Amino acid sequence: MLFHELVNLQKTVDDKRERRRQRLTARGLRVQLREQRRAERALMEMRFSRLC
């Protein structure tokens, strides 16, 4: 039963994420990706600087 509930919860989360993604405009997606890449670069720079 618990597994079935987890599967249903994951499906609900996936459905909500898909609906949200569809609502975003192409411009919004580009802004979101740009911010995500910027954050990833900042994390990589922090990790690299700790190695040096």
C-alpha cells in the first residue's frame, strides 16, 4: 500500500511540474536556465577554489 501511495504521489508531483513547465513562456525558460547555469558555475568555482 505504501509503495502505491508513493507512486501516486510521484505521479502527482510530475503532473504538477509538467503543467508548470507548460505555463512558462520560452523567455521564462531561458531566464530559468540562465540562472541555473550561473548557480552551477558559482558552485563549481567555489569547489575549484577550495582545491587550490
